[in-house]
Amino acid sequence: MLFKYQPAESERAESTNENGRNVHANPAKNYGTEIENLWCILRKHAEKGKPMPEIKPLMVHSMLTIPHLGGQPEVFEPIIQAPNFRLERIISEPQASPSTQWFDQDDDEWVMVIKGSASLRIADRDQLILLEEGASTLIPAHCKHRVEWTSPDIKTIWLAVHYTPFR
């Protein structure tokens, strides 16, 4: 059951921020409905003298933490999966795809290198795309490509979004 937070009289003062949005005097309410609902539940428990419920923290995942790869050249970690959508983190040892191996995927794929660097080769255009930290590119569905190389001295961390394109 969700509760809508109702501010106490002393919390009702509002002002506007630089974007013209209303900002509550209580900064916790600026983080959205989930915080408001939690705030309301905790306040109701406190008013009734009940013990506070156990609150399980949200899972925090550092994108830069590198796990042991167990001898594998790449590890794929799903972060979010839904129909027609997948967000994953890829961690690559220094490597290259075999020169005869081309990826040909049914979905569009957006990739971003968040640590290290890499280059992708696009088959039809014999084009090389250099991706350094923070760089991204969109690989359309059925665009044959391969990893030409990843950073030779450190593991490369990628963020990849696979999705079914609207056509």
C-alpha cells in the first residue's frame, strides 16, 4: 500500500529553484514519490509508537568495480532486462575479436566505454571507430562489427544497451 506524504504545517513552506520548480522546505521530498512514500510510512509508525520497519537499502552497483574474470576474456553482467530491452555492463580483458568473427545482432546496440578504450570495426564500410572513456556509438541491427582491440594494459568496461528498434 502506498501512502501520499502529507507535510506537517511546519513543512509546508515552499520556494522555487533556479528552474522555477517548487522545492519543499524538506529536501527529502525533492527525490520523488518513493522517498515521499517512505517518509510517510516512517512518520506514521513514529506517530503510533510502533517499531520502525526494517528498510532494505537499494542495491548500489559501482560501474567501475572490476570483478575477477576467472580467466574469461569477457564478462557480461545484466543490469536491467525487459522485453525488447537489455542494459548490461561488459568487462573485457585486453583482447581482439578473431579476424573472421563478425557480430550480427537482431537488435540495435548502443555502447559506451566507461573505463579504458577500444575500437570497433564495421564490416560493410571497413570503418574503424575509436572509443575512449566516455565515448559512445550506436550499432544498428544487422550491422556486422567486431572488436578490433581493447586497452592493452587495463580491463575495458563498457555499458551496452540492446533494444528492438521501432521501424
